[in-house]
Amino acid sequence: EFLKTRVLQLKDHRKSAKVYNGRSIEQIWDDADRDYQPHELNLEGRVRLESNEETGLRSRLVKVGDADNWQSNISSPDLYVKVNTAISILIDQNPEAVFLPAGKKYEKNTLLAYGNWKNSWEVSGAKQQLKNFVFNLAKGGTAFMRTYPKKIEMKKRIRKEYYADQPEKDKYEQKTIIKYDDLWRESLSVKDVWVSETARPGDYHSIGDWFFEKEYSLQAFEQQFGHYKNAKFVRPLAGEDGG
């Protein structure tokens, strides 16, 4: 009961709180999403002065977006492209870590710990999640990520080693295949996360509570959470078929 009430409070607060020029953070995020996508500028009747390439002087008025002139009305998100490219290059070079043993007897353990750390970045796809996290931070001014133990299991019919005297029906056996069982880092969409009213930039401890939502297809939900006893009470969203 507390959760139901608190979720509505968090959502109402974010929607109503004004953070800049009388606008909410959600309005600012919507503007950033719209500007990020290439689109046509709304320049009805707008003209610009064309510059003479030889003299550098302005020579004539050109209607922006006119088929007969060179001025385009297509918006190009150059800033976001540059930021995204820079982030990708920097994160591909980093992060790197130095593991130092506390004593000689810990040297081998330290090498093992470093190997596990290095493998975690590659196997879990954490580097791509970090790129998403930093890009969200650059575009929306804030970003959210969670870390949790993740296990993905799949049940498959596996063909047994064949023997001539084996009946046809016994050629296959049911096995559970573990695709992933390790720590998982996940970058969350800023629009799907709500934090408490006490949260302040740069102060992690100011966050009293927080809540996030995530959509699953019915099949993906059953695969990941079907073994929990309360999973039987989960129903698809109203009006949606299997989602």
C-alpha cells in the first residue's frame, strides 16, 4: 500500500516541479529528445542573407528550405553526434584499473581478481552500458544505472549421443542451459526512473528512495521471473496482446 501511494507522489513531484525557466525536467528531456532527432526546422517565411564567397560580404536574401535555393531547413544534431563520438572513444580506451596485492602471498589472488574484472567488462557488456549511461548524462543532465545479480536460464531439448539400439523417443533429453549468471550493470532510461524530492545533484546520499519501471514481453517475463511464486499474479498491460 505504501508503494502504490509513494509511486504516485514521486511521479507527481517530477511532473510539477519547475527546474528551469518555469519548465519541468520532463519538458526539458522532451526538447532534448526532439532536437536529437534530425528533423525539418519550422521556418515558415524565414530568410537568411547569403554570403559572397569571394568578398565575404552578404549579397542577397535566400529563403530557407526553398527548393530553388541552397539553404536547407533540415536540423542536424551535430553537438549530440560529437558528444556521442567523444564518449565512445574515451570509454573504449578506459576504464582501466590497477590491482595491487597487499602482500606477497596475495599476488596470485590479485591476478585472478584482475582477470575476473577484465572478463566482467567484456562478457556482461558493461562497457556499452557505461556508454549509454554517460550519453544520457550528456543529453539529459542526469543518468541512472543499477547493478544486480542476473541469471538467464533456458530449457532446451538436447540430442543425446545416438546409439543404434536406442528408441527414437529417447534420442533427446531436457536440459537447462545457463546463458548468463553473474553481476549485471544496466543503464536505465531517465524517463523510467523517479527519485525522491530530497535528491540533489552530486550528492548520492541525498536520495531518500527511488523507483523505476521496466517493460517486459510476457514471454521474457515468464522466462526470467516465472519461478517466483507471485509471478502467477502478473497480468499483461490492459489492451495489449502478450506484452
